[in-house]
Amino acid sequence: MKQTQLFTKTKKESPADEVSLNAELLIRAGFISKEMAGVYSYLPLGLRVIKKIEDIIRDEMNKIGGVEMRTSVLQNKEVWEKSNRWDDEVVDNWFKTKLKNGGEVGLSFTNEEAYADILKQYISSYKDLPVYPYDFKNIFRNETRSKSGILRGREFYWKALYSFSKDEAEHNVFYEKAKDAYKNIYKRAGIGHLTYLTFASGGTFSKFSHEFQTITGAGEDLIYVDENRGIAINKEVYNDEVLESLGLKKEDLVENKAVEVGNIFSLGTKFSTPFDLKYKDENGEEKLVIMGSYGIGLGRLMGTVVEVLSDDKGIIWPESIAPFKVHLLMLGGDQSVKTEALKIYEELKMKGVEVLFDDRVDTSAGEKFADSDLIGIPYRVVVSKRSLADGGFEVKKRIETNGKIVPFDKLMEEF
Amino acid sequence: MKQTQLFTKTKKESPADEVSLNAELLIRAGFISKEMAGVYSYLPLGLRVIKKIEDIIRDEMNKIGGVEMRTSVLQNKEVWEKSNRWDDEVVDNWFKTKLKNGGEVGLSFTNEEAYADILKQYISSYKDLPVYPYDFKNIFRNETRSKSGILRGREFYWKALYSFSKDEAEHNVFYEKAKDAYKNIYKRAGIGHLTYLTFASGGTFSKFSHEFQTITGAGEDLIYVDENRGIAINKEVYNDEVLESLGLKKEDLVENKAVEVGNIFSLGTKFSTPFDLKYKDENGEEKLVIMGSYGIGLGRLMGTVVEVLSDDKGIIWPESIAPFKVHLLMLGGDQSVKTEALKIYEELKMKGVEVLFDDRVDTSAGEKFADSDLIGIPYRVVVSKRSLADGGFEVKKRIETNGKIVPFDKLMEEF
């Protein structure tokens, strides 16, 4: 894509009320636009990142048997009353609105009830199980505090998968697969080395739930990390009894601030009971379905990557989720430079390399370099009179300080 | 995909309150699930159709210079007050909700204000124009009447593109391109032959807007079609003066019920004025940006296809937007049948042919045929003892009455 086709520009400043690093960088670089506290629109560059994250998550969910669907945002009061989660006294972050011809509806703040209600139509026999439906959708939470940029939105884009299993044993097998799928997601998104499977409070049906926590000063959680075992424990369950049950020793644990980038829950029959979600087993006996939930916020993951992988010049995208692989900079208005830049732009596109081409003519080299560092595309390719005189293009990775001259006919080998 | 992995099943009945053909067929076939009047969730089969429609629209928008982004659903009151469209007296189908820490927000019912507000940050010079951003998003309209299935939802998934041009001339060039892109969309989605560019009321800044109307008894609009010229006129502008200005003669026009499957508007400076959306031209003179809007509802398009392309047995999907290209039916529990069916299933997948494999073992041939007709996948391939004895597979198009036996080694040539 040519930069002149992209309508966004980098900015020197982010909004005065924006205190989080992720939102500041993403706004200045033109990835997101702030609508109000906790609500952002995704500009073209930002949407490209979200879609790459979405593709990674979809791939990992499909690999473990997930089936994609899409539930509605508007939610039926009667459905949520079944599980006693309609009342604002019980769930305090609903957004609710009124139908013009009477009656209140809610905006999805999570999806257990919607899924249990839909699956109830289709599950009746052991032959119908297990199933693993999931969706990507916008979720709405009426947060009073929204100072963390896209780490905690009032509106955010997430993936949630729900597992429907015949029994605990079948559930546990899938739950372990989901753990691995989640680990793959963070690895592929470039933050695997900072992300820990973390034991957290389990609720009614299991001792623990599992969070995936990424270490960053921007995090709102406190976790205790055992580096050797590669696991962590959330402060909420940090006590002697739990430590012992997990075989963890206090002296091996390091306290860290972290952000929860995903969580998985064993729900047991918590939702299948109120929704009367049952199946007939091989012997014709009626049994309750065992459920699990597996959530991940795409904006939060994107924001976490920015928090942990940036420097004082801007963002440093991992190649897997970068909006483009190559940022091609044309410096100066010289005709030979223009010709070479356009030629290499077309060639990169033809070879399937995603390239953002800074074809602006009235912009100084200094500005272009600064913009490129701020936007954070992994590879920078510079075409200038100097590079041409040196026999090619200057190629520099975003993470490196110095570039190198690559001859015309060798450039494609770099990507 | 194997049908046993898909959790949905066909149904004999749709909800009692469902009166529209599109919703009845889509619910019975397992494409959508009704949450409440005018609100549906997309089940796996339905989401596959929506995504194919989305891909066609995206492709056509990108071809005319569109840049994809994604605006938020939650909308800021102050932004909409600028154009005087916040007040319920002015716009009567808002869904509004309250922030927990004070203040009202709206749910997007359209996108002009959101775009004008965002683009205002980036447009200042003639060099920044034209630009054509668009998004796919959920739109919410507080309709009192919701009896048309996915033709008119309270929540629906749509694409809207907004054009930002320097002057009327530049705007008009793009507007004509958009017309052609829209025609391509309907042609590619299989309803081009029933869809007419229709002159409708234009609003403040142009004599006409243009709708795309598909002829169907399920439509809520009345249009007058000139078959020879391939255009139509909406009842709302059907008068002698307009007929004359368009060179249309009453005697050439046929009245039809039709559903509006898309619309394009010239907005002039209607929104750039309140948002003070200006640019400096080559001479340093400040001018207002000229806007246009180009909308299309994906659910409505999907529902229209169902309304016009179905028979008494079920849906007949055009190949371009079908959930799968091939429905592979394994009949009977014979081992040779199972082996051959699985072999051909794997081969089709390997060749990149999208196939739904009815691998259910306890389901009768009659049920499988009925399900297949209801779901409406373009090609049906049957593997049975009889087909194997006849030397291959029975291949039948959904639109045909009789199938034919295709030898094992010739099957791939069919697709």
C-alpha cells in the first residue's frame, strides 16, 4: 500500500487525557483513534494488526476442533435471568438499553449464556458431543476506570470459545489442548517469552482457573513467577496452602506486575444446570453437559505487545502481527530514486511481500525515518541517491541500529 | 468439514413468530439462530456465507481505492450533536445506553459522523484527498417492526464506505465507480439479474440518491422498472416531473415489490460543514470537503438471496457465496462406502474444494437428501453401495432434478 493512499498521519502528541503507553504510541502512529475513554476505533494500520492476531487465534482454535460462529451483541433479558446474571446487583458492568416497543436488552459482556442457550437447541445425545464453538465479537463492559488504553476497553474485540463435553475426563483432555493452543498464540504473537501460565481463583467448579499473564509494568495484576518451572501464581490465590498444593516454594518466586492476556475456565455444570443442558448417554441416561470457557481479548493482546516491545522511538512489531513486513522509504525527489522505488515496490507486491511504500514527495528524510520508527514495521528499505550510488538499497531491521547496503538483485532474498 | 463436527442440525419448524421466508429457511437449515425479533446469531454455516459476501464486497471496495478500518460501536454524544443527529426527536431509532460514571452514549446506527470526526484529524491539504475509508461493523437500529427476518434487523452487519473528495467533479467520478462496484457485488452474489439501479429521493445535496433494489415479493419498497434500460425508479420519486427528467415513460414501467440491498448517496457538504472538515487547495484557499456514502447490509443481502433463490425443498446458494461448494453424502454403513467417502473427502479438501461431508451413520438416505436440499450447497455428491456398483459417485447440482454417475477418476473434473 502507498502511504499517500493511507489517510492517517503520525502525530507529535496523543490526547492530553491519555496516560497509557500503548494508546499513546498507537494513537501517535495512526493505529487507533480515541472516541472516548475506553473506546477506540481501529484505523487501517491498526485493523491490519488486529486481523493478523485474529488469523493466528483462528488457526489455533481450528486446530483443536473449534467451529467459528458469531453471536449477537444484543442480549435477551430472559436468557440471562436463567443464570441469575441479568441483575445489575449481580453483574455490575452491563450496558443495557431499551427496545422502542418495550423491554430491556443488554450488550454482551461475556458469552456463556448466549452459547448455552443456542447449544441447548442442538444437543440431546452423546453423539452430539463434544463440540467447541467460538466467536470473535465486540464485547461491552461498563467500566468506571478506563485509563489503560486498549488494555481495558469499555468496548473491545475478543475471541471466546466454549467447550461442551460429556464428562470431566473429556473436558480435561480438551482443557489441556486449549492451554497449549494459548501458549502457541502468545509465542506466535511475539510475547511468549514474557507470558506465563498463571494459577488463579477457580470459582465454583474447579480449584483453579488459568490465566496467561504477560509481565509488564503496565499490568494491573500481581503475579509470582517460578522461572524454572515457567509458571506463575496470581496474588489472589497466593497463600501457603495453595503454594504447597502446587509444589511451589516462596523463595523460588519473583513478584511481577503483569497483564492478563487470556484466561481459561472449567465451568463444570454452572451453566448447563440453569439452562437444563443435558444429553442422553449410551445407556439412555440423562446427564448434564460439562462446559469450559476460553477467552482472549485481541485489543488487549495488541496493546500488550506495544507495552513490552517498544523503545523510545516507537513500536517494534513482531513480524507475525506487523501491519506490513517491509516499510519502503523513497528519499528525495530524484527521478532515478522514484523509478527504482516504484520498481521495487511493484516487485515486492508481486512476490507477496506486504509492503508500505512511503511515496510522499515533500517529506524530509528525517521525518520519514522518525515515522518509520514510530510505526514499527520490521524491515525498513531505503531508496536514495546515496543508496543507489552505493549499488542498491539500504536494509535495516527495526530492532537493529545499523543498516546494510543490499545490491538490487539480492533484495528479495532478505524477505 | 465433517457434519458430525458441526453442532447444528436441521429443524422441521422455525419459531412460531417467524413469518419471513428467509428466516424460516435459514433457521430450519441451521444458518442462524433467533435471539429476539430482529436479532439473530450466525451459526457456523451462516457465518461462512457472511464471510464470502464480505470477501466479495471487500474486493470490490479495494478495487476502487477503498481502505478498510473499523469504527467503534459506542458513539460519543458530542460528536453527533455537531450534526444535530443526537436528539431522539431528530433520529428516532437510536439505541442509547448510559456510562456507569455518567453520561449517555449511543450505539452506531450509521457512520457519517464517526468518519467525519476521525477524518477531520487527518485532512488539511488537497494532498490528503481523495480518500475512501470503509468498514464492516455491527449497526443497531431500534426498529419497532421486525418481521422480515434478516432483511431488517435491529442489529445487523454492514459495510459502509465514505468518500472524501476535493470537489463535485472528483466526487462524481468516484460515485460512478461505486455504482459499477455495487453492480459487480450483486452480480457476483448471484442476484444481478434481479437487481436494479433505482433512482430515489436525494436529500439536500443532490436530486437523487441511488438504491439497488432486488425484485422480490418480500420487499417493502415499490419500484417502477424499465426493463429495456435496466433501471428503476422508487415510488417516493415517481411523478411526472421526475419521469420526464429521467426520460422515462409510464408505459414502459412495470411496478414491482423490491428490497433495497444497497444505497449510495451524494452528501455534498452536509457533514463537512458541521465538522468544519476543510482542506487548503493548491492556492492556499480553504474549501469544504465533498462527501459521499455507500452502504450495504450483508445480512440483508444474504436474506435476499434466500428469498429469491429457493424452492419448496430449501435454499439454492449461488456458488460464490455458498457455505461449501460440495455436499458429500455417505449413504449406509457399508465399509466400502465409508472407505470411498472418506477417500474422496480427503482428496477434495486437498485440492482446495470446500466440502461438507455428511458422515452421519444413523441417518437415513431420505433424511440426508432432505437436509442437503434444505441447506442448499451447489453440488451434491453421493457415495452409496449403488453408486459404487454403477462405477463411481452420483453427482447432482442443487438446481437440477437428476444426477449422473461420475467415475472415480473423473470426479475432480466436475469442480
